Amino acid sequence: MASASTDTVKDPLAQERYDQSTFIGRVRKFSEIMDPRTLLPGLFFSMPIDKASTILSEYNQNPLAAQQKYDMETLWTAKKVYQSQIHPDTGESIPPPFRMAGFAPFGMPIVVGMLVAGS
């Protein structure tokens, strides 16, 4: 008979990073989704989408080896970069103006232009 610890191995990246049952956890998740640094992850995180994709594929093939090779912060950053750029259903890259993080930086000039044009 197998022990309970070997039957239920927790996959940290399969779960939410922040507790979604609390208000603060939901705010932290939303602020991470809206992080404008994910528009240029190679510059801000030193992790372009290719590197993030490679790290996550290594993790998916062998989670224990990936956890020994990379620290958890690197794994979470790779997941953040990947999820911010790749559409979950189609697997295609989302153009920067249409990402959640691009809403304010790309939308602000349009709103300002509309306000100025009306005056």
C-alpha cells in the first residue's frame, strides 16, 4: 500500500500562486496579470518568451529536476511571462496592444487623442 505522501504530490505551478479565497490574494493576482513589465520580459525579467517556454517545458517533463535546476521564483516568473504572452486556448502569441498588461499603455494615447479632438 502506497503512502499518502507519494499518492498526492503537489505541483506548485498547477495551483494559484496567491490564495484566491482572500481579497488580497485576488488583488495580487490581478496586479500580476496587469504588470506592464510583461510587455518587455527580456528587458525587465531577463527572460524572453523562448527561455520561459523552455523552462516550463522542462518543468512539465520532469518537475523535480526543474525544481532542483531553477529556484521557485524563476519558475513563477517563467509562468507569468508565458501566460502573459501566449493565448491559453490557441497557443498563439497575443500582440502587445491586446494583452491585459498593454491596455493602459496603448489605450492612454487613444483616450487623450479623443479628449483633445473634442475640445
